[in-house]
Amino acid sequence: MRPHIVCHMVASIDGRIDCAMVEKISGDEYCTTLEQLDCPTLLEGRVTMEHYYAAREPFAPSVNRPLGHGSVYVAEESDAYMVATDTSGRLCWNSNRIDDVPLVCIASEKAPAEYFEMLREQGISWIAVGEERIDLNRAMETLYSRFRVRRLALLGGGHINGGFLEAGLIDEVSLLLAPGIDGRKGGISLFDGTGDASRIPVPLRLEHVERLDNDVLWLRYRTIR
């Protein structure tokens, strides 16, 4: 068992998701539609967390000894969490809460043991799962069983979204299509980073279309299993 996962994103019509760019062609629709998704728990990747929420300096262990085994620590039980994925244990935090909800860090077992000690001292929950990279399936099962997360909004960048897609973990896509074209070379798209060139597209079924302010379209799709 795992949470129902909705990937909620805003993009230009060519599928680019650079925050500074989409802010120029949309308004506050991203936040207002997120509230309608009924997902109390939010998940963001390391790059997004580093940019908006984490402390400025990265974590530097005095002894780089990996944890080496799976582990779960529940510092605080809540009806809602902010979840950060951080494979190598690099992010430091100024608080154990973000937007007034408890923080949960998901890392791989190769992250330093000192990193998890730091989290415990700060009262931050963690899930350590996966030898070299985060085992997303097992991490989501742990969120369901230990943290009682039933619905989760994935607000990642292209690579973390791509990882969830590759793992078969996305149940819905909530896409705000903003009226503008990026067109710059090398931009990250909604789902990116999959190395399997033979992978077939994931089929979706359109569930909802709505025209919002600023000529933004809200499209909601459900994954066809």
C-alpha cells in the first residue's frame, strides 16, 4: 500500500518548467489549484528544496561513513508533512518544519550516518531506503504505513518527476499550461532524465479541463494502468 500520488506542475506550452520563466506567464493559479487537490502532504526534490527551503551551506560529515542499512525515524506524527528527497544527505535545515508542517527527509542508505544523527537532533523525521539511490516504491510504502500519508502531491523538478514516473508511482497529473513559449536550448521538461530510449509513453485519460485567469489551462489526467 502507498499514497495516491498527484504530480502537480505548471509549464509553458512547450513543456518547460523553469520557475522564473513560468512566473512571467502565469499568476497564483499554481497555489490555488494545489489547494483543490486535497493532498495535505507535499513532496519536493533536492534541487527545489535547496533553492527555497534548506540552509545555505550543505551538510559536511566529519567522517564519511554511510549509514549502510534501511532506517525510519518518526519525530512527529501529523496529518500533513513536507517531504524532501535527498539521495546523498546534503541538505541542512534551519527548522524541523516548513510552512508549519513537519519535515520528513528521504535519503538512500549511502548517506552519511552523521546526517541522520543531525536530523534526529533537530527533531526531523527520516526514511533511509535503497543502497545507492532512493528506492521510491519502498519510500512511498513507508510514508503510507509509518506516517499514514494517504494522498501526496509531487511538486518536483523534471528529474524527480521522471523518477516517480519510471517507478510507476504517478496516479494523476495536474498540469497548468501557461500561455507562453520558452524555447531555450537545454531546458528541463515536466518529466525528464529517463535513460531508457525504448520506453513507451505512459498513457493518460483526460479527467478535467478548466480555463483559469491569465489564459492558463488546468488539465487533469489519470494514469491508465
